[in-house]
Amino acid sequence: MSDCLFCKIIAGEIPSDQVYQDEQVIVFKDINPSAPVHLLVVPRLHIDSLNDMDDTHSELISHMMLLLPKIAKEQGLTGGFRTILNTGTEGGQLVFHLHIHLLGGKQLPGF
Ligand code: 5GP
Ligand code: ZN
């Protein structure tokens, strides 16, 4: 996906402020944070959105979900955190490379 912003970040072609990486995902700071901690958990594999996941991705999405509380703990989010996964244009998705937002560090407003 040569025209994908997050693929370029994963490839190191566009800089990002990374806080974690492993063989399956990278986690970096959102460029326009909505909370004191606002991270994006992004699979190295290009998948457009949750609509494009299937059973072959079950281990990957499980890994991403279980990583969230670990990253939150590392970031000191002892009071809790919010996760957001926007899907499709009407869902507010702007970057069509699957990602999970991880937000915290203050009392977040009701949704
Ligand atoms: P979406 O609306 O697709 O769920 O969220 C995309 C997120 O990517 C937005 O919160 C936006 O601020 C973030 N973003 C867009 N471009 C960049 C970038 O170049 N670098 C980083 N770190 N985040 C970005
Ligand atoms: Zn991509």
C-alpha cells in the first residue's frame, strides 16, 4: 500500500513518535492528540478497516486488544483509558489502515 500514510510510518518513511513495537504492531503518538495520552495501535499488516478483517486475523486482533491494557499501564493510565476503533467514513475513519486509538490521562467526557 504505497500510498498509505500508516504504511509509510511503519516503513520509517514518515517519522512518528513510537512508544512500542513488536513483530505484529507498532504504537505511536497521535499527531493531533485528543487527550494527554493519545496513542494509535497499528498492525504492520495493511488492512483497510475492521470491515476487512476475517478469521485469518483473529490472532492479530486478539494481540492488539490484549496489548491495550499493557500499554495503558506503561503509560501510567492507572485511572482507566478509552479505546476507539473508527470504521468507515460514517464511523469517522480518516486513515484507512486499521488502528485502535488509546486515550487517557484525564477524566474523559461521556460519549
Ligand atoms: P481515524 O479518524 O482514522 O480513526 O484516526 C486517524 C488518526 O490519525 C487521527 O486521530 C489523526 O490525528 C492521526 N494522524 C493523521 N495523520 C497522522 C500522522 O501523520 N502522524 C500521526 N502520528 N498521526 C496522524
Ligand atoms: Zn497501510
